[in-house]
Amino acid sequence: MTQRLDRRTLLSSSAAVGAGAALAGVGMGAAFAATPGKDAVVLGGGMAGLTAAHELIERGFSVTVFEPSAWGGKARSIPFAGTGTGGRADLPGEHGFRFFPGFYHHVPETMRRIPFGSGTVGDNLVAASGGKFLRGGDHADAFVFGIGPDPVQLLSVDGLRRSLLDTLGGHAVPAHELVYFVERLLVFLTSCDERRLGQWEKVSWWDFVGAGKRSQPYQKILAAGLTRNLVAAKETIASTRTIGNMGEAFVYNIMGRGNDGALDRVLDLPTNEAWIDPWMTYLRGRGVCFVSGQRLVRYETSGGRITAAVLASASGATSRVEADWFVSAMPVERAIPTLTSNVLALDPGLKGLQSLKTDWMVGIQYFLRASADLTKGHMTFIDSPWSLTALTQGAFWEDRVISRDYGDGEVVDILSVDISNWDAPGILYGKPAKECTRQEIAEEVLAQIRDHHTFGDLLPEGIVHSWFLDPGVQWDASAGRNTNETPLLVNTVDTWNKRPTARTKVPNLLMSGDFVQTDIDLATMEGANESARHAVNAILEESRSKATRVKTFRMYDPPEFAVLKAADKLLYKLGQKNLLDIV
């Protein structure tokens, strides 16, 4: 039996999350009554889905969000079930720690429109003041491109060259190789947009910086230091356009140019407490209906449009939901199976999603019996085969005493570690993470951290109370390897045109998620948020709505390089190299 989307029924059903009280003072004021043609279904309750719901509900649409598993997606906290005793909450695990660089604009702007106590969720962003890049064995610790002091240099080619050479020098990279790397960065920074898309999109970062012909320190610290440790991409297959854009963003970030806030920000509470829960409370109060345990199976089409979404519960029972607008807000690997032949016939370009690649970047948390404070910021373990980055969280949670508020009273700090390379052999078991049991992963990560003695020496035997690995990673004993329910999109060479825009050729089907074309061009919370804003603006345009368009931001483009980029645009049109590309 066909069922028209009935919000009253959904709001009263056991599958829906109940509505909260409306919150005033933040956002766009009271929502006006929805008019015909304003029923919107959002399919996915992660960063993209919650952003789309936020922007739609504030513009008078009636919004229902369907999510098969957990609200908040990869950004959420994940309680370590059964660990809380004596009235304390369960220890907070997570897919990976949250990182909000200063060049993020979309996510912080959304956060400032979510009430939290007498302020907003945006107030829960705090500066991380001391990033560290640590070396293994007896190597001296490094400072690598991306996190560091303000170089206080004028934005000119010579000024930037001096700044980058000073910043990157003295870390075991031969001087002539360092000069070469900086010159390659300058080539990219002065390249016009047309060259970036037409030339550098088709070249891997590894080839662009000539890593294959250079020393191991060059490869490890410079070529891979940015890709694996800062943006979790593989330098041999990642697009130069994507990695270069991020490198550029980090350069201007440390200069304070175009930033939304501090260059490195984190949350002052577990993510759900600081952000996801208040967000959902706000959206419920505005009238958003949340339905859990329902995944999209397929779309029905007629007359060139989507007429209904067919959903399935965990038991396999299906239901059919009609609406005026359908916003896909799922990860790419989950969106692909829903784009069946009837949809692809309407928009053949969506077949490009099948060419996109995903990889693994998953976190593990160590709950510590003693503090292990080295720095109030992120740590990168440069020589770790598994490309580890980490953060100790207790120092940032000023309103929480971990031993008082979580677990059994013995845990005093939390070391949250991201594992970015699941394919390289480890130092303890000689196997990649994909082929290690959960226990072996926990032991291997500790061994790799302890090999970096500056921090590793703060982790003596017995300090670890327990650990938590993202439950999306599951050991398959029969296959002798892990599966992963939450992979991450990786921007490989020449795939920009394979990725969809938010607006599709199906007028009432919009795409959102970190795989959609966005200005930040990376699988991040920021990209997912931006994509949802574009999706909502497409709905507003298609429906000829008079509502205010959703604000979007562009990555910072320094005016000091405008003349050089204009000259490069002409050179590129003439088929010539960038002016600084003398290699």
C-alpha cells in the first residue's frame, strides 16, 4: 500500500525520535507554515543530512530524515557500552577525533546557529595550541608543513619561499631537496584555477613533487607528511589539485589569512555532548522528524522525477515514502547501490560514482590511568607505518573530570588515535592493520607510538586501562582480515568530473555528502556541510522559492597572487608551463 509522507504519523511512531521544545534566539526565526511542494525527505543522518535538514526547516520546508544506523555519522561519539559505573556515563569512543582547522567556514557557521546553554555550539570550539610532529627511534622531532607559528611574512613569492624554507628546514631532508619541494609548492600556489583542474587534477601528488627520485626523508616527511598525516590521502594516487589545495589552505591558515578562527580547533566535550545532541534537539524543536533504522533501497521514478523512496528496516520489511524533494545524504559506497537503472537513465552522469575510490581511516581510543600530556594539540607520528595521528582529550574538556564523569573512576585521560594507513606492515606483527585482529591493532598502534619516544615514553606499561576501536571495523576470522563499514572517500587522480554536483538532472533529486563537488574538494565534515548547502540552494532555485539562499564560502585566494595567476591563465591557454615551473 502506497503511503504518502505523513509527518503526524511519523512523529507519533516508535521509530521516530520525539520532538523537543522549539528554541528561539538562534537561526532564522520562527519557521513559517510549510506550503504545498515543500515536503522534503533527507536520506542519511550524518553531517550532510543534518545540515540539509537544518537549512530546509529554517526555510519553511517540512523535513523528515531517515537514518539506518547512528545519528551524526562518522562525526559522532560512540559510547563504550557497559563501561560506566556508579552513576558515571560510559567512556566516550569515536570513529576518529574531530579537527576544525581555521579555514573551515561552513561547519563553524552552522555550529553558531545551534543553541547550547546560554550560548551556541560554536562556543564549544577551543584552540589547540601546540601541534607536534614526532620522529621514530633516535631521530630529532620535526616541524612539518601545516601546523606551527605564524611566519609573519608578506604574501609574495620571495617572502613565501623564505618562510617555507625556514619552516621546513633542519629536519633531515637534504637542503637541495627542500628547495625543490618549496619550488613545487610555489608552482602550485601561483597556478590558475584552469591549470589546477586541467593539468594538476591529472597528476598524482607523488609525481608532482618528484618523490620517486628523492631521499627517504623527503618522501616520508614532505611528500607523505601532508597527504597521509593531515588529509589521510595516499600520495601516490591522490590528485595534486586536491592535495595542493589543502596544502595551500594550511599555508594561509598558519598565516591567519582568510580564517574563521584559530588555526587548529577541537571540541571541549565529547562530540555528541558538544554538538550532535544539541543539534538534533534544535532541529526537533523546529519540527524536523527523525526516523531511525531505515535505509534507502531504491527510488521510484515517473515523468522524469523521483516519486517515492523505498526504505527497508533491519528486518528487511520495506515501506514506501513519497515527497516533493529527495536529498541523498549517504556516503558514496551506500549511495551507489540506490542509483538503479531507472535513475541512471534520467542522469547517466551519476554512473561516475562507480569510479570513485574509498580507503580506510579509522580511530582507536586508549583510556589511560594517568595523564600523558605532551602538548595541547595534535600529534603526528611521522615514522609510524600506519600513519598515526593523535590527541589527548582531557586537557580540552574543562567542564569534565574524566574519572568523575565517565567509566569506573579509574580513567583520567583519553588518547584518541587515527590510523590512516591500513595497508602497510606494522613493526610488532609485520602485518597490515587490515590483517590484524582488534587486539593486535591495539597492541601494534601502541608499539608504533612508543617508538616515537618524545611521547611514547609517557606511555609506560600499565597506563592503559582499556581501549575502544570503532565498531565499524570487524574481524572476519575465516578470511583472516577485517571488514570496514565506514570507509572514507579518497580523491584519486582525474576523478573530479566523476563526482556529481549537488544538483542532478533529476529535478527533485539532490546529492550531498563528502563525495560531491565542493570548493574544499576533500572528504571532510566541511565538504559534507558545504555540499548540503548547495543541495538546499538547488531546491530553492528549482522551487522558485523566495527564501534566503544558504550562505556558502570559498577557500581563501590571496589578492597578492592575482597578477601571477592571471599571467598563468594566459600561459595555460597558450599551452605553456607555469612561470615558476622550471623543472
